[in-house]
Amino acid sequence: MQTPAQAIVPGVLEVITGPMFSGKSEELIRRLKRARIARQRVACYKPDIDLRYHRTAIASHSQQTHDAQTVRSVEDLRAVLFPILADVEVVGIDEVQFLSAEVIPLVAELIMLGKRIILGGLDMTFEAEPFGPVPQLMAMADKVTKLSAVCMVCGQPAIHTQRLGQSQELVVVGATGLYEARCRTHFTPHVDESGSEQLELVARADV
Ligand SMILES: [Zn+2]
């Protein structure tokens, strides 16, 4: 039987999701800043695929940034996080849709170790399919914040990310002008006729 001093109180999982341009990164940055103000120790990560603005920061479309370490994979994340885990109370991960399903048991483990985990990521692809591990992480979460953007056709709340154009190039993360937020009425699923996986992205530094 554990004494109260030995028991670890489980942490919490918060997921911030929605389409592009819905303010997910801003909301993640806001929560991490508040945690820092509360003198909690924060570690923040993002997959090494989003070269949108800075290699080592979360960037929102409104130019707010927060220091974030890039990781190439879930194994990489585990390798950099666990050595410092005893000194960390809050773990933030942005663009979590680009991580493999191995992030799911890692997050479950972090919760049981008493950490507060805050994830940001797209819930749906440009084909309106569930995006990577995000739907399952939403199901596991203590709190899900689903943000909407503004439909660029009619101004109503938008839950979809519309890919524009017929380019056969692989999806470019965060490329201005390639994507718009759209409501259900004005969204047309983007079907990639080349059959390439949306998860197999090539991030370009020149966008
Ligand atoms: Zn619309």
C-alpha cells in the first residue's frame, strides 16, 4: 500500500485543435506563458517538419513565438525529454498531428507521471480525414478545446482547412496562400491524385 508521500497524482492532458488559422498555436503559447508566470517549469517541442518561421520556436500566424525544441520523431522526443523530466511540470507539443501513433503511449505515460501535457494540432487533413494521432489524443484528453477559424468565402465559423490549387507538389506546411479556412458549405476535400500521403510532407524553407 502506498503512503500519500509516495503516490504520484496523475497529471492532465489538454488538446487544442481545429483547422489552420484557428489560433491553436496562439492558445498553446498563451497557456505555456501562464504556466511560466505561475513558476511552473515548461518544456516545449514540435516536430521537425514545420519550417514556417523559426526552427526552434512555435510560431503562430499572428507572429507570437515560444521557444520550442524540434524533434524528428517520438523516439527523439522521448530521448530529449526524459533526462530532464524530473525538472519539468508542463510539456507542450505543437503540430502534434505530424508525430506517429507512438506519441499516444508516451502521452499516457507522462500523464501517469503527473505532468500537465498541452498539445496543439490539426484534427482533420485537407481531405477531411482524421489527422494522425490527434483524434485518439482528443479522446484521451481531460480537456479538448476545438477552435474554429473564419471561412474565407462567407465569414462564418470554419472547421475545415481548404487546400487551394492543383499543385502536385507535396503539402507545404504553413505556406501562405496555399490554404484557407472554410465552413462546411464552402469546403471541397482536396484529393491528391498522385496518391502521396499527406503525412509524408516536405517542408520548404523558402515559404
Ligand atoms: Zn463559408
